[in-house]
Amino acid sequence: MYDRILVPTDGSDEARKAAEHGIGLAAALGATVHTLYVMDLPGVPRTLSLRDDEEEIREEYEQYGERVTSEVSDMASEAGVECVAELRSGTPHEEIVKYAADEGIDAIVMGTGYQGRFGALLGTIVEKVVRTATVPVISTKMTEIESRP
């Protein structure tokens, strides 16, 4: 049914909860987990003085992305699940959907936070992925209690 499960991560508690679910699903089905971190970098610098900072920012994003995808890979390894990790740059929901299509992903598992009694007004990355993905999207939601610091 599901041979390749994508678990995008941004290092948040919501992403960790989704990773736990996605890895558990992969373990039960004998599937491979793919974890993806999308670097949503700022646009083209407006002044020359910002150009040096741009490379430094990119390096920081890459280091962070490697760290959070390694965390998911370690979780998968502990569960006996094969994991593929990747970093991409771009708009998160677009890159997630593109990665799923490029890699033949069978399902996407993502986390979403507690959004209050009335929910989000502008739409979350998860909602955008649900609307544009051609594969099933499973979302895990943080409860109000889980979302408290």
C-alpha cells in the first residue's frame, strides 16, 4: 500500500509528532521514510551589503536542516526503518508536493499545531499540501495541552 512515506520536518514539536506517526506507520508496513527540510530563504538582497549575510544565512539554514533531518533519521533507525534525508530550497508546500512527485512518494505525514477554537484564518503549510498533493496526506494535530510551553 505505502512503500515510501514522506515526513517533512521543520524541527518543531508538531513535526516530531508527525515523524513518530510516520515512522510507526512505515515500521508496520515495511516502508521507507523520506524526511525533507525545505529552506524558505529570504528573497534577493536589496543592497550589496546584504549579499555576504545571504551566504551565512544559507549555511545556517543548511546546518539546521541537516540537524533536524538527522533527528528524524535517528528516530527511524531506532525503529528499524530505512530513512532517506534531503534538503531543498523554495516555498515549503510547493517543494513538499514536488518532492513527493519526483520520488514516487505514496503518502505524506505532516504535523500541524493547535490553532485555537476558530482555526487558522490564512491556511497552513499542511492545508496547502492537502490541497495540491496527488497522494494521501495524513496530518497529526497538536492538542491545546501539547502546544503549551
